[in-house]
Amino acid sequence: MHDNKGNVWTESAYDGYGVFGGMDFYELLAKMNGKETREEGIRIAYSIPPQPYLTPNLTESPKWTWRNEEPKSCRDQGFFYDEDDWDDEDDWEDEDS
């Protein structure tokens, strides 16, 4: 996971729950936007109406160049599908799909 300041959190055994290398995705989102808590990060990400905000990038590349693009979201959130179905592009969608 990468932030806009060049920091990287590496996770070799992802367990789910949005924590990468000890950093929670929504807590980092909050910090990137001048807030502190995970709950504030969630409010930012799901605000209605949507507001512009900075977002962490999720990637497997340690040399990633950060860009302000939301990660794709799996509609099943990692549950209820076979591993063989993982390569199906339709399982992954943009937030506004």
C-alpha cells in the first residue's frame, strides 16, 4: 500500500480486513486527508455527496508511483467464490459501477 508521500506498507501474508504491513487502509486514508481515525477515513470514502479526497494505492509493486485513483473493489469482498474464478475481470469493478 502506498501513500502520496512515498511511504510503503508491505504485506506478505494478507489476512483481510484492510490492514497492510500494520497500517489500516481507512486510517491511512484519514491521515492523508488531515484526519486521524479509521472511522473518519470511512466517512471520507463514503461521503454523500462524494467529495474529492486523497486515497492510498493498493499494488504489488514496491516501486509504484502514487496516483490519486481509488482501488478497484470486489463486489463479493473476497467471500463466496472459488479461487479458479479470481481471474474473471467481472469480479472486480470500479466503485461507481
